[in-house]
Amino acid sequence: MEQDHKKAEDLLKTQTNTLAAEHALAAERKETADLRQKVIEVTTQLTEIQQSVSVPPPEKDGKTSGKSGKRALDGDGKSYEEKQVEEKSDKELEGGASKTAGSNVDELIANAIKEEQSKHEETLKASELKSQQLEGKIKMLKE
């Protein structure tokens, strides 16, 4: 009678441990799935940033004079067309500087997202390892 009671108690403990391990495994699998989704989201976000085009700076307030011919010549002796060429080259220089600044910002954002992605991937690996350990424990308990 005492042996039967001991066997029943051991069986009950084993079943309890098995159920606890199965619940922990289910929770770990859910966390793993959530982490995989987060890694996908972060990777997508990183890809979008890397493919984005920086926004050009706002244009100068320099308005065209609307003059033509000799009237377009100001005190500096430059024609309207010459001024347009100069203005265009100035904008290109500013645009290049802005693109560089914009790309630096994009690079900083991309690096921050890469760090976040790495953290999620590390957590995911740890979660997958824990799941494997729990599966092994469940298998051992059921034997």
C-alpha cells in the first residue's frame, strides 16, 4: 500500500513537472514568434531607411527678377541667364552638403536600428535555446 502511494505520488510529481515544462515551452514559443516578428519589422524598417532618398533643403527666397535683355543687367553687369547659372550651381553645392548631412542622419538611424535588430536576434537565439532545453526536459519527464 505504501509503495502504491509512493508510485502515485511520483507519477503525480512527474505529470506536474511535465505540465509546467509544457506551459513554459508554450510561453517560450510565443515569445520566440513575437521576437521573430520584431526582427522582421526592424529589418524592414532598416531596409526602408537604407533605400530612402534624403529630402532636399528648402529653396532660397531668391526670386527671379522677371527682367529680360538689358534690364536684366544689374549693377554687377551679369545677365539674367548668368545669374540663373550661378544660382543653380549654388543650389547644387547646398544640396550636396544637405545630402551629406541627410545621409549622416540616415546612417545614424540605420546604425541604431541595426543595434536594435542585433539585440532582438540575440534574445531570439536565447529564447530558441531555452525552448530546446524545455523540449528536452519534457521528453525526459515523459520517459
